[in-house]
Amino acid sequence: MRLVFDNPFEAEGRWFKGNVHTHTTNSDGHMTTEQIVLRYRGAGYDFLSITDHGVLTDTRELSTPDLLMIPGEEICMGSSERGRFNHIVGLNIDGELPVKDFQRRESPQRVIDLIGELGGVAILAHPYWSELNINDMTKFEGHIGVEVYNTTCDLTIGRGHSNVHWDDLLAMGHRLLGFAVDDAHCLVKPLHPLDLCEAWISVKARDLTAESIMNSIRDGHFYSSNGPEIRGIEVNRREIRVTSSPVRSIAFVSNGGHGENNTVNEGYLEEAVYTVRGTEAYIRIEITDWNGRKAWANPIYVEP
């Protein structure tokens, strides 16, 4: 048995905070590109991708030494078993995707392939919000990950957490990374908090350049969060040890009835250890603070 994990905490570089799903008035967002950039820069984000629907928003001139802009686009296409669109985010693409948005006859696989041809990576967006089932999600391949958390889907209709969808895919052997994103649209209305600067990925990279950030994302050298901090992961033979900011629970999530959830009723946890049985397909770490905010590490795979 061996544990397969490209550990970001052992990689060279430093941590950078970014959001890779954002909308502006160029599609269905309610803030201009300049307004969005100002808000994320003010919140301490290091990189940002504007991913408007069906259009590549040009943000090259908005990059500054303290905020890297990464080009992106979101395409909605096809039809799920429940009649809903599939949503795919293309990150770091070199040009606008040659497909129209919201086309029932368009194939998710073709969109993913086109993203790859343009030098980008594809991410499956908000599968819980989209009401995708396992049959829908296994009809295409080549994307690097799935949104495990989406702020706007959570704040608008309470369907922001797609951890079950991610787990179902991992249990079937699909090796996919987990992304926490805002999907900011910035619609202001009663009882609806603003959906920006709430979630992020923390990427371990050599420097704040598109090449370095994207290489680290492809390698899985990041964790996702909308609050707590994962401070270290150690993998040693059959033992996985995690350290974090003070939280209420540290869960080791797996398949086949395996895994372990460490939770306190008072006080805090900052460390937990899991002993691998050897019959798991994967183990992933999910931590939750007393405010219900979470952080998610990318999976550790178990091989015979």
C-alpha cells in the first residue's frame, strides 16, 4: 500500500489567495470589471479570474504587482438528466471559446476539449446547484476539478456545497481537485449577503505569475476555504496528520464506511491524526470552525 499525495505544504514557494469564478456586467454580474477588481484587491486577494458567461473579459491591463488577473470564461451547455445545463469554467484560456453560451446541443466534452486546446484547465461548476447526478458527471472527462463550494449558490438558494458530488466521483476512481469559489454576481437585495470576497483557494507557488499559479493549480498545490486555515499536512506511511487554525471539527472523509470525524463540543481543535486502513480509495480532509465555515484539502489517494 502507498499513499499518493502531491503535498503543497512540502512544495517550494509561498501562499497566494485567489478566486477563480467571478462575473461582471459583461455578462450577468452587477458590478463592472473595475469595481470587482477594486473589491478583491481591497480584501487582500492575490489573483482573480473574471469568468463571464460566453465572453472572455479582457483584464490584462488590470493586473498589478499585488493582484494577478487570470483570463477565464464560463460556458453553459448540454442537458442533464433533469434537463439542467452543465456549467464549465475555463481558466487561463488563450482566447475566447468558439462556442455560444446556453446551447442545449453543445457537448460538455467538446467544451472541455476546446478549453484544453486554448491552453486552459476546465472546472465543473456548482454541480449541486445544477442538480447533476453521477450519470451526468461521468459523461465527460479531462477537467481537473469540481467546485466543492460556491458562495453565490449557497447564499441565494442554499445549494452551495457539492462535497457529496465530489465524494461520489472520487469513490468511483475519478481523480479530481476541489475548488471553493465565489461565483460573484454582486446582486444586492434584502436578506441576501453580497457574494464576493467570501471563498478562495490558497495556492502554494514560486511567484505571483500566471505560469507559476497555474502550474501549482494543475499539481493540486492548494487547498480551498471560506474561513479556516489548513496549516500543515503530513503523510507518513499509514498516518495522516493535519494542523489547522482553531476549529470545531477535523474530518477525514473517505469511502466504503471509512474515515473519521473529530469534533469538540467546547473549545477548539488544531490537530488530528488518521490511521489509514489500506482499503480506502481516497482520504480528504475537511475542517469546520464554530461559525460553520470550512476548508477542504485535495484528496490523498490510496494505492495497493
